Amino acid sequence: MQSVESKIKKSISKKEQGELVFPDDFRGLGSPEAIRLALHRIEKEGYIKRVAQGIYVRPKISKYVGEVLPTAEEIARAIAKRDKIRLVPTGVYALSALGLSTQVPMKLVFLTDGAPRELKLGKRSIKLKKTTPKNLSAKGEISRLVIQALREIGKEQLTDEEEAKIIALLKKEDQKDLLHDIALAPAWIRKIMEKSLENG
């Protein structure tokens, strides 16, 4: 009989390096407690790393920098996939994702339709804030970031340079998604987003 630990290890070895692993991935291989202990032991021997509570990874190895751990963004996406929830980046993180801020946020804040919580990832953290479905129904990758970034900057603080950058970014958005998202935005943000529709 293979132990729970060796079954889990075998299952992890089939995954790509860098892929995130959750205890739920091994349901059926043992009791929740046995799985938790097995993961703990596999981590102790250095085969996997714990990146946050209940989240592990078998790190990619780079010949230049050694272990490469997943970014906070990748962890957030993996949680969204696992829990089948939607996430929308907000605040400084939305600004940084659009290239409007060089500040690397230590706390990534996402709006979600899942349970609110905060995860510590070393010095950085991921915070999931519960919100209304309307705030999550934007479809465009760029336009949904733009709505949150503009909310963070504020109507009075927005510079002409930032507005020009945002309009240029929105021109790359899928027109159908953009029109859908403009309808969801607050009035002052809608006006800025509509400028990207002018001149083709």
C-alpha cells in the first residue's frame, strides 16, 4: 500500500514546476488531516514550498537565480480558479498593472464575489474584498482595470498625461467589451472612456 505521502508526491511530480498546489487537489487520496500532514512533510524535505496558508508550489529552478516562486498575481489567479470566483484588481495594483504607477504594491487588493479574506505571502499580501456583482461584470481586461485605476486616482487628481495614457490603452481594448464596460462605469469615468471611441 502506497502511503498518502507517496501518492501526493507522485501526483505533484506530474504537475509542471511552478504550478500551484492546494490540499483540495488530493481529495480522495486520504483524509483532510492525512493530506495536510503529508504536504507538511513533503514541504519539510524541501520538495515543495509553502507560499501561503494552504498553498504550495514545486518551485521552478532558474540557472541564474535559483528558485522562482509564483508571483502574488499568479497566486490570486490560482485561488480564483480553485474557488470559481471572479477577481478585479483595484487601487494601486490596478494603476501598476496598467503602467500608470511604478510603485509595486505590497498589498494586492482585489474585488471579489467570493469570501473576503487576506493572505500573507512573505512581505506581500493579497486582500480579497467582497463587492457587488455590478463591479465584477466588466468584461475587458484593460477597461476593467481602467475603471478601478480611475477610481483610485480620483476625478480631481487625474492629470492630462494620465488621461492620454488611459485613452491610448483603451484603444487596444476589444470594441465590444469596451462598449459593454463603458455602460457600467460611473459618469465621469464613462466620459473619459468614451474619448477612446472617437476617431475610430
